[in-house]
Amino acid sequence: MLVVAIEKERTFEKVAIVSFLTILFILSALLMLVSCLALLLTKNIMHACTFLLAALLGVAGLYLTLHADTLAVTQVLVYVGGVVILMLFAVVLTGGQDQESITKEKFPHLAPLFGSKSTFLKAFLVSMIFFVAAASLLRLGEKEIVHVVAVNYAPTIQSLGQLLMTDYLFAFELVSVLLLGALIGAALIARPMKK
Amino acid sequence: MVSLSSFLFLSFVLFLTGLMLVLGRKSIIFVLIGLELILNAAALNFVAYSRFVTEKLDGHLFALFIIVIAAAEAAVALALAIRFYQLKETTHLDELSELKH
């Protein structure tokens, strides 16, 4: 009796975790898709940096649904704390003027794809509807494949560190040299100009 | 619901957005944003395959290296953008036609 109760509780726990992962997946995928669309539509560089931030946060959420906890944290630290801030600095230092899209001038027949927001939205909606319809049709024909993996919720950072110090030691050292070179190069390139 | 193909679709959308930004914009900073998205799509593919196919951690390490390289690339490219602005007072890519001022 007790065993059955414990089993029931365990399956409930598993279902709860799975549905939580599904919700997390849907939320991060929506965040990523919406900010990708906004990135394509905006012409303001400042707004584009914000949408880039949202898209990268969405990718971090996707890493979490893939059980890549270390990568999700690294993504947030490096991109949100580093790259996007650098981009904002560059935007502010270069004036941040709005830029026209290239397609209006050089490829007028492609302009509706990029130019008018309403046509773009309509095309996007139609393609999404087609994608969903095709996916569900494919799904009907597909056999039910249940992916049974011994799901491991253990943190990955320890095994990642061990791999980094054994199999990938050379790449690790190479990347550190690359980072040093990039640091020196960036400081050298962006130094104030001599008159 | 959450399968390999859904992640592949998401990374495809990410890659396509990056490609459209790289090809369609004239501002150097928009092009850099597009490059970041393309690199992220590659990293997402690595992690998705390592979760659903190989079930080892090697894909995570590749994604880690991609993130580091993207950071280095962003630092150098933004320094170049600032230098370019110092020389030409604009970030328009059509003005970027000579190596030396």
C-alpha cells in the first residue's frame, strides 16, 4: 500500500517536472520568436539592443529546458552582462542614428517583405499557420515514439569542468590566448586617435 | 511536444533572423547583432543534439567555446565600429570602402 502511494507520488513528481519544462519551453520559445520578429521590424538601434537581450534570454531558457544549467548561466552572464552592454556603449559612442533598411533602395520587389509591417505580419502569420498544419499532419502519420531517457537532473558543472581540464585542455588554453589577443586588440583599435 | 525538431526549428528561426539582419541592414551594429544571433543558433543546435542524440556533454563544451568566441568577436568588432565612427562620423557600411585613412 505504502509502496503504491510512493510510486504514485513519484510519477506525479515526474509529470509535474515534465509539464514545468514544457511551460518553460513554450515561454522561452515565445520570448525568442517575438523578439526575433521585433528585431527584424525595428529601425531603432537602441530598441534592437533590447530585443537582442530578450532573444538571448529566451535562448538561455531553452538551454534550461535542455538540462544545460551551466550554459544557461554562462549565457546570461556573458551576453547580458557583457556583449549587450558593450553594444549599448558602441551605440551611444557612435551616435545611434536610425538607419534605413537596404532593401527599399536596392531590391524594390523585396521591399514588402521587409518594408510594410502589415504585409510582413500577414506573411509571417500565414507561414506559421502552414507550419503548424504541416507539423500536425506529419504528426498523425508518425508512430508514437516515446523518448525514454533516464532523465538526469544533476548539475552539469562538475563533469564540464573535468572535461575542460582533460579532453579539451588544448582548446581551453587556445581560447584563453584568443581572449587575451582580443582584449589587447580591442584596446589598441579603439584607442583615441593622434592628431 | 519538446523534441529535437522543435529545437531545430527554433534555431532555424534564430539563424534566419540573423541572416536577414546581416544582409538587409546597413548599420554596422545591426550586422553585429545578426552575427550574434547566428552564433547563438549554432550553439543551440549543439546543445539540442547533445541532449537528444549523443547524450554526452561534449556539445555543451562546444557551445561554451562558441559563447567565448562570440564575446571576443563582439569586443573587437565594436572597437572597429568605434574607430570607424572616429574616422568617418557614421556607422553606415557603404562608407567602409578603404583600409587606411
